[in-house]
Amino acid sequence: MKNVLMRFRYIYIALLLFVSCGTFQKKIDALKKCEVSLKDFKIKDYQAFGPNPGINFIVYISIFNPNDFQVSIYHFDMNIGKMVDKEEIRIANVHTPGTLKIDGMDYGVLEIEMKTDPGLAKNLGKTIKSIIADLLMKKNPVFAIDGDIKLDSVFGKIDIPVKFTQEAILQ
């Protein structure tokens, strides 16, 4: 009789672990469905000529958490590019810790201050000309963003890959 009870306990524990792992994997998959988009892009200032040409700007990335639990962004790595004649010209990279908590079924916005990367300066003139041309033609410039956002939740840490191209309204 003791043997039967022990086997029953082992079977019960194994079933419990199996069901829990399935639920856990569903929650991890749900975390990966967080929606990321470009909310806004603001140019603070720029210097087209001189010893340190560059653009200082702020990128606002919107993240929607479709889950019923809170997630925290603790790190993000992003590359920003300007689309010029269907070609992406990298203008900046950012690798920084983040501190944003997003409740379930809610939006959060990452505000990222950036300056063009000096290593990418060879394309800076072309990028500035392209942005000015877009403004003069009253056309919304198109930016490409890729990288990943690292989230932390009750189910552990997970990376969400980000890659999209989107129009932005410059302010």
C-alpha cells in the first residue's frame, strides 16, 4: 500500500510540474508579444559643420504590455537609422539600462536621448540633408529601429527583439 501511495505522489508531482511548465511557457510567449513602436522623434539641435558635426535628438519608444501582469524594462540596445532612398543610414546606437515599469494591459514610453555616433559621421551630411529635404517637402521622414529590449517579470528575464521602420513627425 505504501508503494502505491508513493507512486501516486510521484505521478501527481510529475503532472503538476508538466502543467506548470506549459503555463510558464505560455506566459513567456505572451511576454514576447509586447508591442513596440516609434511614438515620437524630436531633434533638439544639430551642427552640420565644424569639428563635431552631429544631431542631438530624443526618441520616444512606445511599448504595450498585452499581459495581465506588470513587466519592467531593465536594459535596452537600439540602433537608429534614417531611410534615404530605400537605404538605411545608421545615425546612432544606444546601449543603456532602462527603468520603466509597465502594468498589464497598459502602455509605457521609453524616452531615449541620443547623439549621432561620431563613427557614423561619414553619412551625417547625407542624413541631415535628407531630414531637411523631408521638412521642406512637408514629408514625414522614415526611420529604422532595431535592437532588443530586456524585460523582467514574475516569470523571469526575457529579450524582446525589436525591428521596424516607421514614419516620424519631427518637432
